[in-house]
Amino acid sequence: MVIGILSDTHGSLPIDWWKHFTDVDELWHAGDIGDIAILEELSQHKPVKAVYGNIDGQDIRQRIPESQYFHCAGLQVWMVHIGGYPPRYTPEIRAQLDRLHPHIFICGHSHILKIIPDHQRKLLHINPGAAGMQGWHQVRTAVKLYLSPGKIERAEVIEWPRTVIKR
């Protein structure tokens, strides 16, 4: 399975975003979608799993949850917008990680791309950075995650220059 992971679009997608995700099976969005039209555009192409972020309005919050825990390719996945990084999780996130035991933990919020193994919790932490224009980041980023049954094969980083905008 191939998964496209985005976060922090803040109402805009890179103009050529779709060419990077034509081969994905699902799109996952880790919050701060920014505009319901982004969620609708993603859903026109592939099945979408998403969580809302701190900037998302009621229209988005009524359609998607604050966090999602699900199974994909025999792996347990937990996605939430604000999650921190290993080992600096908030007490609430740490407690949830210890309760849920996901293989993959996905969050956004920081606009900083990070793919970090958390050896203590035996999980892969992924923050895809920010695919949108708003924020201080210089490069827009996303991640493609390649999974086989029960195994994370590899992750691929996608980058766009900050000047390429869709909306």
C-alpha cells in the first residue's frame, strides 16, 4: 500500500500536488486543513482519512474527528494534529501512545518535516511538515509512505518551492 500524508495545508495545495500522489491508495491529512474545499478536492481523487487542527473551523470539525486510530496494512496507526516529538510528547499524548501502542504515529502542527523512529515505544513518528503556504517554513512538504502487510517499507519526502500555489 502507498499512502500520501499531508498536513497544514491552511487552505492551499501545491499546484501539482496530484502528480505526486497518483499512485497512492489513500490520502491522510494531519490537520489544519484550512478550507473545506481542500478536504473535498482530496476526496475527489482518493479515499481520505483526516483529523482537524487548531485553525480548522466548525465546518471541518463537524465532518472529521480530532484524532483517528485505525488499521492499515496490518499496522496500527494513530493520527492527531498536535502531537510533539519523541521523547518530548505532552503527558496526554504520551499516555495515549502508551495505551494505544500504534506502529505509526502521525501529527502535524509544527510545519517541520520529521520522520523519527521512537525506539522506546516501537513506533514510527511522522510529521509531514506543511504543504500549505501559511507559516514560516521555506519549503512545502508531504510524505509518501510505502507499507506491506505488517511492515513499513520506506518513506519518501516530497518537496515544493514555497512560491508554487494553487489558490
